[in-house]
Amino acid sequence: MDKFQELTAFVAVVDAGGFSAAARRLGDSQSGISKSVGALEQRLGVKLLQRSTRVVNLTDAGRSYYQRMKPLLDEVAQADSELVSSTAELSGLVRIAASATFGRLHVLPLLPKLLAMHPKLKLDLQLTDGVQDLLAEGIDIAIRISPAVSPDAVVRRVTTTSLVCVGSRNYFAQHGTPKTPQDLIHHNCLIFNGMDQWIFDSPRGRHIVRVSGNLASNTVETILSAVQAGVGIGMFNAASLAGDRRDPDIVRVLDDFIGETRDLGLIWPNRKFIPARVRQVTEFLATELSCRLSPAVGMTGAPA
């Protein structure tokens, strides 16, 4: 068995935290990765990994070997990438993760242009509102809107988006329009991902209003659809209401009390080597998303 293949499999298992995740990253089978690591251990005559049903841990020898070999593999990958990027067009697989609604509205429309520019490029777009382990899932670029980002990631900040509190004209016609954040206690507020404490600003500083309602969901899409249907009031980042969400029946309220923003960032897993194709796709997305999100979100103010 090829020694380089054995070493690549071993490092991938350590970086990804398991055999199945390493297999996804390398495009191999789990049994193939296991066979490569087993061959490496047999050739070296030492146990590198302690395996259990759920967890893979380094032995002392494995940790020492990984620390020596990982930088060497990174250097080889860097040299390959620099040579390829200077002599050939962009190619290979790039895995991109984004939240479901934001990805559908703002990332998916950009992909035809990117693929037209680089016909040999392959893209895998993962849309989920859950937070992913980038290394374990083999993600190259994550697009996130968040007030904070894990310190073990490399972030390219693109822009900011404001928070907005919205409802439909029909809902406000039936239930009245909240004039202050405290009024929300008497309204049907729709809860995304368990976030039932909404933050507002006032002359006396920031304060929190605990809201409640008859619908909660772990997807932004569900809450947005319910707001459009007149079920209740929702709190979103403004970017989720752009694109085909520029609905004249959706009305912003309490703007004077909302000062909080969210950063939109492109995130790489914290690894030394980033392939040239990932860097170029990141630059493309940063430029295009910045232009796409610069116009103000098209929603009207609160009804009279």
C-alpha cells in the first residue's frame, strides 16, 4: 500500500475526529480509510490510534507522529496547490455550508455564475440551520450570520446585517401594532431555535423582553412562512427578508428600539493549508455577497 496514502488517511482521521468523517473528506470508504491506517500501524509496528465504538483517540506515539507528519503533509499540499493554480484553471470539489433560508436566497443564485467561470469546479452546497463541525463534516467554507464565531476558525468578515422585528399587515390589523418592546408580551411571538429572549435598546440601556407564542421551529423558513401567513411576529436578521422575501405585506416594527447587528462572515476551518480553489471561491463569494446585500431590505415601516 502507498505510504503517502497511509499517512494521508491517518492525518485525516485525526483532523476529522473519526473514520467516517475522514472518509467523507477524502472521498473514500470508511473501510478503505481503516485499512490504510491499519497498514501504517503495521508498517511502523506501533499503535497510533485507540478505537472505540464512538471515539478515536491518539496514543502517545500517535500524537508525536501526527505532530511531525501533519506539517509535512501541509507543505506538500501547499506546493501542489501553488503549482496547479499557476498552470491550470480552477478545479476540484469545494463544500460550502450556509443556513437554509440565507443559502437559498443569497448563495444559490450566485453558483451558476461561479460554475460558468470555472467549468471544472465542483460544488457541494449544504443548507442547514444547525451549527456544523466544519472539520468533521469536511466543510471548506461556512457562511454564517452570528454575533460571535468560534475562536478555532478563520473568518473573513463580509458585511453586517441588522436585526428586524416584523409581522404581516393582516396580523397587525387584527391584533394591533406594538409601540414598545414591552407590548410584545401581549402578542403572539414566533420562536426560532428556542430564542425567546429578544434584545432591545432604550434610553436606559439594553434590556431583554421574554416573548412567547404558539409556534416554535428550528428553521428560519418555517418562522418566515408563519409571519407571512399572519400567525404572529418574528425577529430575524434583515438578510433573511431580502430577495424573494421583499413582501409588501410584511411590516417592520420597533425599529427605534433595535440597534443590534449580526456579522456575515465566510469561515474556514482552522487548518494550516487552504487549497487555492477554496481561497478563490471565498473571494468570489465575499465580493458577490457584499454587493448583493448592500441595498436596504425592501420592507415598509410600521402601519399607522
